[in-house]
Amino acid sequence: ISNVVGGVVGLVGIVIYLYYKREAADPRGSG
């Protein structure tokens, strides 16, 4: 696996993690 792919996968994972964390913190959001 290339460095670029690894970086992209890492960023995507962080974004998903923060998204779910935000959703869990505010389940009544407008989402």
C-alpha cells in the first residue's frame, strides 16, 4: 500500500470517527 493511500485512509477514518462522535453527542441534531 502506498503512502498516499495510507494517509487518505487515515484521514477518512478520523473524519468518520469525529462524525459518529458528534452524532452520539447530539442525537437530536438536524442531521
